[in-house]
Amino acid sequence: MKLRVGPIIASVAVSATLLFGGWFAYKQWAVESPFENKLNQYEGVKSVQTDITQKQALVKLNLEPGTDFGGLVRQIENDGRKWIGSRELKLEVEDNASQELNELWEEALFPVAQAMENKEYTSITAALEKLQQKESGLSAKAEMDDKNVYITLSDGQASKFIILPRTPQNMGVWPNA
């Protein structure tokens, strides 16, 4: 029996194209597009970009100033389970903060980092309240879930959205040891 190489290669190529093309089409039209459309309907969302893999769902958000960030995250987690299932949800927020908001965040960064390190989360709200008293027109809000602390700084024209993980990253070997 003599095998012909041409038909074998053609059938393998067609099978691979159908298999991977079908997976791509399913992922694009049955998972990512409906999920993005749902996210775009949320109040305060300018644009969304998603990348869903087998282990995680990465959501890149561009938000309008003054958006309720903690509430938005809860909506994404609750409504998104239909499409992302048990995948880990990772959020990235586009930074559209003004220079003033970045400077204010740098001022609050040390007390917030200390509160996170000591797991004294009420100190975060105290630091933000102190910042609000110092700077008129500033709105500062902190919300928390079981994985992250979400901080929103807003001056009316721009907002800064910060996600701080509640579980610190484990350090490995010191690079200079």
C-alpha cells in the first residue's frame, strides 16, 4: 500500500484549520463579544478590551471620571461568570489621571502602603479622608472585597483608579544575596 503525501498533508491542513478556526470563532463570538458587549453597557465604561484564555480573563477598562469602581467590579464578577466561568478575573484600568491626582496619590501612597502591609484597612479610609480635607474638590473612596482594595480618586474632571491586592506577593531570593 502506497501512501500519497499530498492528500495526507491537505487533510491534516484542513482538519487543523477547522479545529483551530472553530475554537477561535467560538471564543470570539460566543465568549468574548457578548462579554464585551455586556461590559460596555455598564455605567461609566468608555471602552473595554478582553483577552480570555483557558486560565484567566483579562479585562482592560477605560472608565469615565467618577465611575463607581467597586460597584463596577462587583457587577463584572457577578454578571461575567456566565462567560468567564471559573477563570481568574484580572482587571487593568487605563490611567487617565491628571498630574494633580497623581501627586495626591503619591502623597497618600506611604500611609496606604503601610496600612496594606499591616492589614489595617481602616487606615486607608483615614488616609483618604485626610487627603480630602487637605484638597477641596477631591473625592476619595476605598472599597474592598476578598481579593483586592479598590481606590478611586476624582477631582471632577479626571479620576485615578487603583487596584491593590490584599494578599502580598511572596518574595523569592534577594537578588544581591
